[in-house]
Amino acid sequence: QSALTQPASMSGSPGQSITISCTGTSSDIGIYSLVSWYQQHPGKAPKVIIYGATDRPSGVSNRFSGSKSGTTASLTISGLQAEDEADYYCCSYAGSNTWVFGGGTKVTVL
Amino acid sequence: EGQLVESGGGLIQPGESLRLSCAVSGFSVSVKYMAWVRQAPGKGLEWVSVVYGGGSTYYAGSVKGRFIISRDTSKNTVYLQMNSLRVEDTAIYYCVTMGRSAFDYWGLGSLVTVSS
């Protein structure tokens, strides 16, 4: 299975909003709403911040929101804060009991 | 909330075998989906394998036929047997639980380096 496509990097100033896209195919994002997003700080394990394309686990800031349209999922970070500087990965169920991740997006807070 | 602790990583030569262990506390491995996800140095995440609560196992194409996921419910531990290791298998291997179709709890990871 091919990796999902994410922009390599994005940046924004504190308080701004940014939206990270995650493009898949009709074999993964296009037919399953089983999209999740992960935040990873340097040297740390990833942490799930969105599951089911739009749902937030308890304890995750409501500044993070997810959406999906067609073969593209998106993660929006509102009110950007310094602590949001991290790598972000999308993931989708790809059928036949397999999962596929995106290549990751490095978010820089200016 | 559970805890996952990986062990067994290290430096190994191409073609050799290694077994990773993931000791689980706080829940039973027999009722959760348990998976391995890896991350090559400076690279992104890659799903490797999963074992379902019923015992069914599945693998990424890149490791199918070489890696075997298993669990010992008496020890509440999940394993990843890695055979015929290649340089490109070098990565941090994370033990992960699955819930709501997401990878919800992660261990700290175990580094596997395949090099001659």
C-alpha cells in the first residue's frame, strides 16, 4: 500500500490557524472514515489527537479538529501555540486488515 | 490506562533474527487489538503488524513472510519475531494498542539497528 500524501512542512504565527491535508485514494480514505491523526514531539512517542476522522479523545485540546471529504482528510489547528510545534501524521485503514500512514508534516510556530 | 514496555532491540547483522517483546500492564492483551508500528531514523511512521483479540494476525507487505506477531496471554506480553532482517528494517519499533480504529496507546519504543 502507498503512503498517504501530506505536505512536508507548514508554519504559522501564534494565534493563527493552519490546516494539514492528507490525500489518499479510493481504497483507503475514500471509502473508510477510519482516519486518525497523531502528534509527535521530538524524541517522544506519537499521541493520537483525532480518530474516526473527526473525533477527539478526551484530554485533547478542542483547538484540534478533523474533517474528511472524498479521498482527502484534514487536520486543523486553531489558535496556534508554541507547544503545537511538532510532527503530525495521518493514518487510514486501507482494507484487508492493513493500515497506511502519511509521510508526516512538520509544523513550525513562527 | 495501560502501560506498554518494549524490549529486545539492539544491533544486529543483515540476515539475522531478533525478537521484540512488549510487556503490557493495565489490561489484557487477549481483549485488545495489539500492533507494532515502526519509524526509521528521521522518517515517518509505518504500520508493521496487528494481532486481533481473537488471535488473527496481519502484516504489512514489506515484512510479510519475515516477521511474526504473537502473544502470550499468561505473561500478558506481545512479541514480534523478526527474521531475515534487512538494513531497511532499521527503526524504532513501537508497541501500540488499537481502539476506535486508531492507535491509542504507545510504548516508548525499542531501537533495532540492522548493519554489518
